[in-house]
Amino acid sequence: MPKSSVLSLVLAITASAAIIDVPPPSSLNSPWRSLASDPTVTYAFKTSHDGIEWTAEEKSVVFDAIAFIDAALPDQAFVESGDFTLRWGGADFFKDWRGPGFMDAGWNLTDDLAVSYKHDNGPWKGMPGNPFPNNEIYFNQSLPWSFNLGGPVAGKYDFWTILLHETIHMLACDNHAEHEDEVMFPSVGLGQRKYPKLSDVQILLNAGYTVNPAKLTSTPEPGMFWVGVVGLVLISVRFRFGRSVQD
């Protein structure tokens, strides 16, 4: 289903309270589209440009967060393959890109936690080798991250929450939420885990997805989440979620 409007070029979640959205492209010829009509949504892990690979611990958080979304989207199955990719980013990406034609403050990515790049209009476009391809989520490797499945960790950014936020961006929208306790709000505090609200569900509905709200808006209880998709080993993860800390 083609995207009918484009609100931003880069979708970033930041460590500060500032909303980082850059202006829409001069045309609406973005290659991005909603995946609501696709029965399979694929993703892949990529090594960073400075050689940082994903560890088993980090991947386990990705699998768990994606399983959480997968359970709420009855018409889609998530498979490790490649509609969008996940990559750690260093100072070569998370920097101030402002320059001729890219003067908006949104192109200063220095302090961003993560960026979903899907409109193929970045200031790096045209660089030799296309170092930052479209349809990738970049995570800032210089910031303190927690990969604890059991809940947030004081003094660190909760990777589970950020991955959920950026995956919904890749699936559905450029929009951010308006309230700090919503997953799609553009900032998150240290030691904070967020769970989707009905407003977050509405973002997916607006993009054409069928959503089971009860699966997406209820705080997970201790138990087993089963991920059973082609290309992914059937795994189970036992976890307990702590109460989220609000800024």
C-alpha cells in the first residue's frame, strides 16, 4: 500500500526532550510503503561500518520486542531476512550532517539514540558506496544501553523500548505521539521502559494494519512468548517486566 504522505525524512528518538523531525522532501516520491498488505515482514542484522556485530544478548532483545509486535498483528509474520535492517552506528553516522541543502536542526544526529531511515533523502545520499542505505534502523553505539529482558536498568537506555519505537516507524508512520508515556513519543529517559498505549495502536491502524489491541497495550506478565517464524529458530523467553519509570 503506497504511502500517501511523507512527514519527515529521518525518524529519530532522542535522549533529550526535543522532537527531532526534519522537513518533508520536496516531492512525495519516497520509496517507503506500508507493509500492511504483506503477510511477511522481514528484518536482518547488519554489521556496523566500523565492524561491530550484534551479540547474542542484543539479538535476544530484538527477537523479544519483535515477537511482542508480531503477536498483535494477526495478518503479518516477522521473519529474519530483510525488509528493513538493524545496524549499530558510530560517529560516522551520529554526527551533525547540516550543510548546504540540509540546514534543518533535525539533521544534527549527534545525540540521537536511534534513527529509522526510510525516505532515501539523507545528506549522505550520493556518497561513494552508499554507506547508509535506505530502510535501515541505526542505533547509537556510544550511548549506555540496557539489554535486560526483565525490565529497565537505572542509568541506561532501554533497548527493548527503542527497538519497539523504531520498528513501528518502519512499519507504519512518520508520526510521533504527543504524551511522554507513549512508545511513539520522540524521547525516553534513562531507566525507562514504555509499553504501547491505544494511541500507539491507532498509528498502526492508520497505516492499514489489523491490530489486536489487547496484545499490544497490556503490560506483559511473567510467562512465555513463543517466536515461531520461517528462518528463525523456535525459541522461548522467560521474562518479567518492571514498572516503567516516567520522566
